[in-house]
Amino acid sequence: MIRQDARDGPVEGAHALVEAAHARPQLRQLLPVLSHWSLHFSMCTGYPYVWNIPFVEPLSNGRYRVSGPARGVDIGEVDSADEAIALVVAGLPAGCGPAVEGTAHDFLSAP
């Protein structure tokens, strides 16, 4: 569904970004969240999500900004969706596995 949403959206570059992320097995196992045309990934499937993974924002100049995991923390600005996704993969937390059912509360309180 998110692949179709990005294709139909108003932000140029969002579709390329989602397709580049989909090509990465490490990211396909996570929950993708497209919010305000920024692409996030969560390690849990319910809201509120876990925001411990860098995220990507397509810019109006055709470039991509990678930030995070917290807003206001810039990792870098790159020319292509593939480069942006590579920065996200490089910033995955240790032991990042498939998204688990539940919310951030469930995820963070699990042993």
C-alpha cells in the first residue's frame, strides 16, 4: 500500500525512495510509515511507533535529507534515493529484526 501511496503523492522523489527501501531486505522486515512525505521505519506494528531508526525526507531540489532517529539530528543530504536508503541501513540499531506486533510501549517494556 505504501508503494502505491508514494507513487500517487505530490512529492517528487517519494516513489523512488519507497522503491529503494523496498529493495533492501533489512528494511522490508520493518513497518514503513510515510508521514508528511518523510519515510520512517518502525520495529513495531502499532501506533505509537518506535522511532529509533533514521528517516528520509525528499527535498524540493531533488535531493534527500536523512535525519534521526530523532528530529533535528541531521545525518546527511544526498543526491539519490539509493544513497539515502544506504544511510538509513547504516544507521539501523544493533539487533534490528522483523517488526513485532504491538506498540512502542509493548516494544520498549519487553524483556
